[in-house]
Amino acid sequence: MIDSWGIANTFLALMFCSLMSIAGDLIASKAKRTIAIKDFGNLLPGHGGILDRIDSHLVCIPIFFF
């Protein structure tokens, strides 16, 4: 990716994906507050469930592949 995009464009793309990762986490947290639940599941005790572990990736990965 660095060879075809250059260092500056790669850096900007990665920074944007990082910000989208934070946005994904915030969106999931807002959804949990809206429906008044603490965790999305109980499959991983102490971690809040599978969706709580990957919520930041739900927005970041599609943006990265685009």
C-alpha cells in the first residue's frame, strides 16, 4: 500500500481509519445506552460479548477496504 499510495496518503488513510474506529466504538456505546443494556451478550464473560469486542472494527474495516 505504501508503494502505490506514498507515505503521506497512507498515513492519512490510517489516521482516518483510526478515527472511524473510535466512531464505531462510540456508536455502539450510544446504541447500548439507548436500549438500556450494559453488554451486547454474555458469550465472553467480563468482556461484554463478541459485539463489544469488535464494535470499533464494524466501521473501520469497511472504510479501510473502500
